[in-house]
Amino acid sequence: MALILQNIAKHVALTPEEEALFLSKTTTQKHKAKSVLLHAGKVADSTYFVNSGILRSFTINDNIIEHVLHFACEGWWMGDMYSYISGKPGNLFIEVLEDAEIVTITKENHQELYKAIPKLERFFRILAENSLVTHQERLMDNLSLTAEERYEKFCKKYPTLIHKLPQKHIASYIGVTPEFFSKMKSRIHKKQ
């Protein structure tokens, strides 16, 4: 069974015919590291599921500083939901950090699948709700936790990524400069 079907099966049961229809509405491609799947300023017309590899979504501010919003590794979904839902140009870049195999679903095919397999609306609603909870938790963490506490939470959330990601991306995700992050990690290791 494809990884994406296992992901769906966690929340809804599809018949073999529904699985085949779902897969027929997706495309699977391999992407090299540093490939950009979505550029800021473009309308996001697809969402992505990671079969293998690592993606990151980020924005760049007026001072040319990157701010990482999310990472997605095997079995995770990613997209610029603001742009995807509103149909307006988005602010996010989605980049491949590690050679990846990505399943893509276009918005048009997504809508067709909702009509043909109504229970998929439940599945994607659950994903959206989980995403909303994660966003709110991250916002609250950024407002109330220290950088060290945010890093500890990052390590718990992404244990397999700690050694795979460049430190500058982890620093950006937790909201500190790479220099501060390096000093903070040194302090943490001295405590252990």
C-alpha cells in the first residue's frame, strides 16, 4: 500500500476502488535537493505529500532574512494553505532540502475527489484541524517560551531531523539567529 494511502487510512477507510481513483488524481515525482516546488508571489494550486525526503516552507522578509515556518518529512503534508484556499498569490517558498519523492494533488483534482469520495472531505478537514492546532501551539510557544525551550520542543517534534537539517534552518524555525543558536547549543551541551 502506498504511504499516502496509509496516511489516509489513519482517519478514513477507502475501498480499493476509491484508493485507485484517489491515486489516479495524483502525480508522483522525484525532486533533487534545493528544488523549489513553490515560489512566493505565485498562486498555490497544489498540495504536497512527502513519500521520502524533506521539505521546508519559508518566507523572506524585506531584510532578505528567511523565516522557516514548517518542515515536512516522510508521511507529512505541506502546502501554502493561504494561497491554496484563497486563490491569491502566497508569501511562501516550498523547497526540497533532501532529495525527495513527492505526491502532488492539484486543487482541481482535490475538488473532484471531494465529489467522488465524500469521506475525503472528512480526512482533509481533520488535517486542517490538526494544522490549526499546531499553528496555534507554535504561536503560543513563540510568545511564551525561551529559545532553549523552543529548541527542546523542536527536538521532540522532529527527532529524526535534528542531524539532517542545516543549523541555520533550525535556528530560523525557532526564531533566533544562527550565531545565537550556535552559542545556545554550546551552553546546552555543557549542561549535559
